[in-house]
Amino acid sequence: MDSIDFYYDIGSPYSYLCSTQIDGVAGKHGRKVGWRPMLLGAVFKATGNEMPARVPAKARWMLRDLELWAKSYGVPFVFPASFPPNTVRAMRACTFAAERGKARELSLALFEGYWARGIDPSSADGLHQASVAAGLDGAEVLAAIETQPIKDGLRKSTDQAIALGIFGAPAIVVGEHLFWGNDRLTLVDRLLADLSGAA
């Protein structure tokens, strides 16, 4: 089964929304999702981009937009008081989970913890809770995120994202096609349908 690649950061609200839908979109067309953690701050720095919330008018619009998308998807959403979070440890944890075949499970647990319940995704407690929910050993995850191989793994994944031309999150890569934003899922759906029809 061919896969599509989903590049994300736990601190991105639109990545959270996308994470609740992307498996369904891919599965509809016989595809799997490759969950690719990246550090969004490093992507912003490399591409000269910045988060919309830094512009007051965009920030006001974004909150209502996020609420509407969450309602449309039927998923919980509460904008965290701690936004924006430092997600370095969380994304390292997702990198470790990817090595264990659990990137999806841990990422979804971290997304839900932060965007539905306001739990800091890089805190020891938040990481431990999410790890257990994902079927991982919390203590092992907390130890692994301090090791050089995991730090290097996240850096490599982030560099790959930048090399692909990714400048924000979420980003979805289907072959040579790059889509940016939760609202592009309909276009991903249409492309996958076209590709399935051409096969």
C-alpha cells in the first residue's frame, strides 16, 4: 500500500485538526500515512516564515477559524493558555516513537492532550501520559529524548522537510505534490482519487 507523508509539529493547531482526519482521507484511497515529525520553529527560521498568531488581526481570525474547523470535524478544541509551546522535547518523543512504529499513536495522544486539555506536550507529565496512552514506556521515552541519536533524528526529519520545500505545518506530500494546511485535505482527497483512477 502506497503512503503519503504528513509533516507536523504538536504545537501547530492546524496540524492537530489535520491529524484527526488524514488517516481517513488516506485510507479511503487505499493509502497509509507516514507520520513525519519536524520542528516547526526550525522550518520557520530556514524559510523566513512565521506563525500567523504573531499578527494580531490574524490571531483573532485564527481562533474563530480553529473553532469552526473543530466543530466541523466533531473534535474537541480548547485554545491552550500556554500557546505557543516549546515542542522540542515533544517532537523528539515523536521521533523516538517513529522508530518504534508508534509515531501515529504518540502524536495523537500529545495532540489531544494539548489541544483538548491544555497539557504541556513537552512536560515530563504530559510526555509520560501520552507515552502510556500510545503503548510506550514513559520512562524510556523521557530518557530517549535526551540522547544524541534521537536529537539527530529530529534534525534529519526537519532538514528533509525543508529540502522538500515545506514552509509551515501541516504539510502533506503525495509523490511530487506538496500541500500546506488542514484546509488542503479536500485537494489531497481529490488527487488521491485521480491517482487511484489512473492506476
